Amino acid sequence: MPRDTGRNDRRSRIAHLAARLMAEDGIEDHAIAKRKAARQAGTPDTRELPTNEEVDDALRSYQEIYHKDEHRDRLRALRAKALRAMRELARFNPYLTGSVLSGNAGKYADINLQLFTDNGKAVELYLIDRGIAYRSAQSRLYAGEASLVAPKYTIVDDGTEIEITVLSPRELRGPLRGSPEGKSIERAKLQAVEQLLAQT
């Protein structure tokens, strides 16, 4: 067997194992799923790991084969919750990102929102004024060669976590990435999410 064929087979196997882990075990982080899948496949060599895009393709296939109706219903429910949250936070220019937008949301997926506002503190005050319980943390993102740290608030809607990252409007001008070598984070504004929900 040619060496490249063997490498591609291993990458494909790891991608499908990682997809199953994300779909069945609720692992949201691609890197964690790939490392765990590589151990299961007996291939600890990180140079042979598939890309996130390869895992996403495998995940779409897995959900289509094994969880088609369940996945469609889950995605519709998550997008409906995302839309409610975006309408609630409309004054802060919300965008949906992550697996709920891409359509790859697993069993335990959370909802990821990015808000773009000149007054980041106003978001926290908004949550406090409305008595909405939240956890606060920070999120590191990358814009070009620069990294930025943004406040992140996590709230819960009927058992589903909604992670809210607060950014400056200037960050809308260019793409953001979750890691230095990662691809740009896709994002959709409220009207686009309404259309997505109607199509789901």
C-alpha cells in the first residue's frame, strides 16, 4: 500500500472516530475529539490528525446516517433558543457562531453568540438588571497576527448554555479565529438566523 494512501486512511479513520465522539459524547472541542480519536485508533502521531473541516464533514455524514430526525429537531430547537437570545440582546448587535450555526451541533451543544458593542460593561449590567444568572470568564480570539482577550458570559436557557462573547464593533471589520492557525469563525446576524430557522 502506498504510504500516502495509508496516511489518508488513518486520517479518515480518525476524522470519523472524532465525529462519533462529538455526536455521541457531546465533545465540542475539535482538538480534544481528534486526540481522543487518535488514541482509540492507536495513532498518537499528531502529524497525522485530520483538519477540523475533515472532522466536520465526517460529523455531517454521521448525523445524516445515524441521527437524521433527532439531529434536525435538536438543531431547530437550538436555533430557536439562539434566536430568542439574539432578540433579547438585539441592542448589542448579536451574531450567532459555532456548531448551532454550522449545523453540526451535537447532543450537548451550547449556543455561541458574539456581541459587538462600544460599551462592553453594558452587557453585564443588562444581565444584572434583569436578574439573569451568569458566569463570567474570558475568551481569547485572533485577528490577523494579533490576539485579543474578550469578556465572556455564560447563561442557561432551559438546560442549554449560551456563551456570549463581547467584542468591539471594530472587530466586525475583519475575520476572527479561535486559534492562531484556525479558520475564520463564521457568524450570522439575527435576520440570517431567522432564515436558517425557517429552513431547518
